[in-house]
Amino acid sequence: MFRGNHPAKVDEKGRLKIPSAFKQLVDASNVTQFYITSVDGNSAEIWPLPEWEKREAQLAESSTLDDAVQKYLNLTSYYGQQVEMDSQARLLLPQILRGTAQLNEEVTVFGKMTYLEVHNRKVFESKLEENQMTAEDRKAMAAILSRHS
């Protein structure tokens, strides 16, 4: 289970070194293959390949005519690329995604339970103020959490 935030850097060749806290989890699962993609081009999602394959299986169960599924697949395929982690725990980020999400130099890597999310650090921090939790958000979270307690 990926959680937390770890600042990182993307090198001049477009490679992201997986932060050590996340690398330990990856190693424990014996994962070396990843699917890196995005649904909006503003950030990268780094999925361990077994988790991405679970997502694909869920999508395969839906109707092939479902417009939302087609849009999702179009976006995740356009931005997506399967990559292998190198011996130094680096992943090559897809070139198109590096450009649209400005994933160069300083980034922040968030744990999102089953995958990692990578944002340009300066862009993300500049949007923090406008993305504060609202009273409605708090109510929605309370309702979700109360269903599971």
C-alpha cells in the first residue's frame, strides 16, 4: 500500500528514481515492470504492472461500447507506456507525458494506495491553496468512512 509524499528529481534523460520508501514496497512484491500513464496529462500515474492488469480486467468486464471506458482507454493509452525499472530503481517517464505534465527536475511522488502519482512540485504547490478540503468534501468523506466502520 503506497502512502505519503516523497520529493524526487527527474534526471535529464527523463528517468525518475523511485523514492526508497516506495522502492521497499515494490521490492517486497517482486515488481520490476510498471505501466506509466495519465488520465489528464497533468500528472503521471505509475502502476505496478500487476495492479494495472487488475484495472484492465475490471475494464474488460464493462461494455465495450461504454463511452467513459473508451475515453479512459484512449487517454491512458495515449499517455501510457510499459517500462522496466533499471538496476538503480529508475523508471523512464513517457516523453509525451513528461512534456504535458512538466515532469522535469523537481517532482513530488504521492502514494495513492495501489499506484504512485507524480506531479511537478512547483505546479502542485501553487495549486494547494485552491484545493483545500471544503465542508462538502468533509461530509462526503465522513459518509464514506462511516459506511466502512
